[in-house]
Amino acid sequence: MTARTTRENDMMPGGGCFRRSPRPTGAPTGRGRRAVLAVSVAAAALALSACSETGDLAAYDLPSKAARYTFEAETNGVSTRWEYVSARPAKGDAPELNPCMGDMVGDNKAACRPEPLIFLRYDLNLALDNTAEADGTHPIEVVAYYQDRLTSPPRVTSLKVETSYDGGKSWHRATSKNAGTNTYTATIHHPGRKQAAQGVGLRITASDSKGDTVEQTLPTAYKLR
């Protein structure tokens, strides 16, 4: 799934609801711009969308000038928090085969483009039963990527991996290293199965060259055998 901006907004199809709607942090004043917001996140099996009492789309007024936003979403226990800068686009950047939602459901003809959200994709190197061996080291790979048609995507400059064996009560830093463009590997040190009865939780934090960040928490990413 991909997430795109519609108009001067975010637009993403999916399922679930926001835990908290986006809010500007120190947003400058200026002419408001109408934003229709919904979301889709491809990260593990995560899928989210905005909800409203009147339909599948929720609308927000955003300032036309650049502002830094905090956007939080949660579904199936997986929580994601983005911080990024958004501004009214000077020109449109939407492919014909994937047009802005406003073109189909509204009459807003303002320019639209993707938002610079960092998304995460995982290769957890699991067995067919989605488990990993206890009492040893375990490699995983995390790939950060951006929405389609983002003309000049930033470069991910750091990615931190943390693990939990008690359902997120405590976290432990894992060793991670750059393995290519926007790609990182990490070595997880698994305890005994009894010491991780709730499975292995993951918390991934990434930032890019533009100062955009994402933090995604999977309380139970996989079980040990």
C-alpha cells in the first residue's frame, strides 16, 4: 500500500482509525488550506485510515505555509508516530493512474503531492510458523521508504532498533548498521523462551536528511520457539 497527499493534504486508503489527528507544532499563521486526510501504512501488516461520522474521509484545516506536524496512528496494537514538515505544494505531482482523491470526490483543483512520511518494511527472517529460535542471535532487516511520486525523497540518515521481551515494559538497544540505501540490518539477542513468554517486541526509530522522523512500535513482532 502507498500513502499520498491529496490536494494540499494526506490521502491514504486502509482500515482502522486515528488515535489522534495530526496537529501542527508551532505552525505559522496564514491562509488555511482544506485537507482531506486518510491513511495507509505498509509496515508489517499495518493498515490505517481516518474515520469520521459521515464517511470514510476526515477533513482538517491546515495552514498554507510550512509547519511541522505530529501524526499518530494505532491499529492492531501497532503504533506509529510521524513528525514531518508539510506545506502547500507549488505544483501538482500525482500520476494519472493514481489521481488525488479530491479529483474524484470533490471540486478542489489545488495542486496535490505526496507527504514526506517515512514508512518501514521488515524482513524478520522467521520460520514458516512466524517464530525464531530462542537463546541466540537473530538477524533482521529494516527498509525505510517513501510514498510514490515523491519527486526528491530525503535520505534516511539513522535507524535505531530496540527490543522488548516483557510486552513493552522495558526496551533494549540492538546493534544495527547501514546495509545500503535506506536499508539497515540489526542483530537481536534472544533470551530463553521462558524469559520472553510474550514474544519479542520491536521499536524502530528512523530519521532522514530533512529532519522527518518515524517511530513504530510492535509490542509482539514474533514469538520464540
